[in-house]
Amino acid sequence: MLLIPNKLILDSFNHEKVPYTGSLEWKNFKGVPDENYFADAIISNGYQYKINRVYNFPKIVIGSYMNPYKSWKKEIKSELGSKLLLKHEQGHFDIREAFRIKILDSISSNYFHSADESENIVEHFSGIQVKTDELYDEETYHGSILEKQEIWNTKIDSMLGN
């Protein structure tokens, strides 16, 4: 059960979700753009998980995913601009994955967590992840401040253990 790839886990939950692979493509963004929204792209991502309430091992099966039908991009005229924006959106997905790993590590490190305690851990790290995403957008101005984006790219790589 521990060796099941994220794709198989997510396939069992919902076929419309794209599991984390570390490499987004614009073809994954299938939603309709909100032309009145200030940003040029939005990624909708989340966690899909199941906490084991009967047996003790594994305590949780969790995967990061993106919802392609709630993720969208506007027309980007510049190839470089498109590449940079995709890298920024990948950063959001990478942050989600980094916190998935933190959740898994935290729950797996303590054999005596109850299912409710495991749920609290998921909620705790999910809250931090949302604040990290907001800070990422704020400091990079949604990827448009290239120097800040480079700093965050390094920070996100570090969060993922790269």
C-alpha cells in the first residue's frame, strides 16, 4: 500500500484530477479564464487523502492534485512570458506537494496518532500551506517580479528537498 504511486491513489478517488508530477503543462489548464480577473492564470490544487481509521498502518494515504477544469490561463502573447507564468503556477503546485510531504512525515513519525489527531495535522499544515501560497503571490506579485520569483524558486526547491 505504501508503494502505490500518487496517480493510482488519485485515480481511485476522482478521474478529473491531475496528480502531482513536478511538471505542469498549459494543456492541464482547461478552465475558462476570468477575463475580469487581474491575474493571467490560476491553478486550482488540493490534497486528496484517506486516513486509516481501522488499522494502524499506513495511517494516511495522501496525494497532491490539480483540478484542470478550475485551472485556467489567459492568452499569453510572449513565449517567454508564458514560460515564466507556467513556472510560477508550477511553484504553487510544488508548494502544495512540499506540504503534502510534511503532512505525511508528521503523521508517519508518530505511531500513536489517532485518526482525529491525523486530521488535525492535515488541517494544520493545510493552513500553513495556504498562507505560504499567499506570501508567494504577494512577494512575487504573481510571478511578475522576476528577482523575487527566482528567490522563491530556490526556496521551493529547498522545500521539496532538491
